[in-house]
Amino acid sequence: MGNYRHGSDECLARVSCDSWVWVYYKLDLLRNMVMINAMNRYIVLMCLLLVACNELPIGDDELRVRGDLEPQFLELSRFSTFTEHKEVNAGTAQNLVFGMNEEYEARSMLSFEFADSSYQGLDEIKLVLIHSSEFNNDTIAFSIHLMDEQFSETEATWTDRSIDELWQTPGGDFNSDSIRFGVAEADSIVLYFNYLELAQIQAADGMIIIPRDTGFCYLSSKEAGRAARIELKKNDVTIPILAETDCYIVNGPEPVLLEDWIGAGWIFRDFVRFNYDTLLDSSMAVYAELSFRCSEYFASRDSIEIGVRQLLEPFSTFDTPTGPLIALERVGVGDTLVKIDIVKHAQRMIEHPDSNFGFYIAISPQNYDVSRIKLVRGSHRLNIGYVLPPQPR
């Protein structure tokens, strides 16, 4: 029995040892198979990459061969510049203006709606006009006259009281006798009236402010939130009646042949076109500086904004269709050199050289005030910086 057990234990031990060797062998074989599969996948992947990318990465030397990414510069030659004028309504302007000099005259018109046709027992009747602090206002005399004809706030100009009706007299139809004289000074203008004059104001189609001295005065309009108002005071209670409509009208000079002007109020636009150069073909504009020189300013403020719009078709009239504003630059009154970034125009020329119709330069907004800048004839320049596309590999 003892020999039998000893033999049995040895046999069991041998069998157990063989089993573990067999398991180890199988595990080693499985591991090798996994590694071989992984290597096969890696080899397949590398082959695919080599087939898909058959060229080496780009280095500095090849970049220089394929195309210089440094911008190149080119000044385009000027094709034409000329000025166009149009009389435009100022009913949406933030300001009212009255004044005159040897070239311009501006008048302001107001109308009021009264809730009551008769007011009794009033202690005070006054008209309040607020100066616009954005302008260097002059101290000037003026007179106020009652209108004989109604006017359209959004259509009236020096020659038209509405879009389809002319004034009988350019500059407005009004009573020749003044209802009040005054002097524009300080921060506001306050004028007092009596009952008889209030009744005349109520019966009229509005009032117009006529300058009597040289100089210009700017007032806040209802669009600016500080409309002219008539105040009716009774027993320490004040009833404000705000202007229902207000606008200004302007008369000014015609543009001089072979001179370049831009102007607001009495509108001037300077139309400019540069010749396209085929060196720009297929390139990308990264820089485009329009520059011109100014020789004369007429303005009542310290700075002016100048805008640029592209023409969408060949020039035909002042109102030739244009795109949105592509550039806006503020310049100081008196600056002799103006520079404006118009890279959007340059890129459009490159992409659509057959649609190079030019652009116009103008004071913006065009009805904000009465102002003008004379540009030096022949001073327009357009310098473009561009990069060429890389050459095919």
C-alpha cells in the first residue's frame, strides 16, 4: 500500500507538471499569434499611408520654391475721379441747422400739434430750442416766420416741400413778417410769446428759422431725443408740446469742373476708379490703402467721418447702386492727408476684375451737418499688398 501511494503521488505530480507545461505552451503560442496579428496590421497601415502620401513634408526650401508668403506691393494707376452733387432731404438728421456764409444758407423748419385749440389762464408761453454740443456754434441773429404751406419732414428740400410739389419760392413759403427775432447764444434759445402769437402758431403750418447774420448754429432734433418744444405754464404746472416734425433745408454751390469735393447737408460725392492690374490675378489682398490730400475744410466741428462705398454697376448717375459701407475713417478738420483701409474693395477687384466699377468717397452721415472738404486733384493713391497662391506640388 505504501509503495502504491508513493507511485500514485509521483504519477500525479508528473501529470500536474505536464499540464502546466502544456498551458504555458499554449499561452506563449497565443501571445505570439497576437503579436504577429498586430505587426500585420501595422504593416498594412504603413503601406496605406505610403500609398496615400507619396510626397515628403514641406520644408522652408520648398516653401520658397512654391510661393513667397511675404506680401508684395503694387500701386494701381488711377482711371478717373469726379464729383457729383444732389439735393437730399435731411428729415432723419440728428441735428437741425440754420446759418449762412458766402456759399451756403441753411434754414430749420418745425411744426407742432396742439391737443387743445384754446388755452386759458396761461402764465407763460415759450419756445425752447436746445443747442447741439457737438458743434462749434456761432452767435448769430435770426428771425422766426410762420409757414404758409405744409412741408414733408422726410421729403422737403430747398426746392421741394414734398416729393411731388415745389415751394412757390425756393427756401420755403412763409410769411414775410417775422413773429419773433432772437440771437443764438449760450446752451439754448428761449423765446416768449403772447396769447395772440400762440393762436397764430396754432393756425399756421409750422415755423421756419431764418439766419440774419453769417455763421452757423446747430440744434438738437427730435431724432436725437431733444426736440424743440413749446412750454405752456399755468399755476406752476408746465405742459410741454414737442415738435411733431422737424428738418433743415440747405442751398449751396454747384461743384466746380475738374475739382474733387465731398460734402454733407448739401451733398457732394467723389467717385473714384483705379485700373486693375493682372499681376493681382488669383492673389489674396492683405492690405489696401486709399490715400488722398485735402486742401480746404468747411465745418463747424473738430472731426469728420469719411466713408467709402463700392459701385455695383457702371456709373450712370449720383444714385448709381452701391454696396454697404466698406470703410469709415474719422479725420481731424485740418488734416492734409487722409488714409483709409479699403482691402474689401481690393479683394473684390481681384475676385471680379470685370466688375471693377470703382467707389465713391463721402462724408458720413450725409445729412449730419453742413460741411465740405476739397480734395487735391490728382492726389488719390491706391497701394495694395497681396500674397500669391502656392505653386502645385
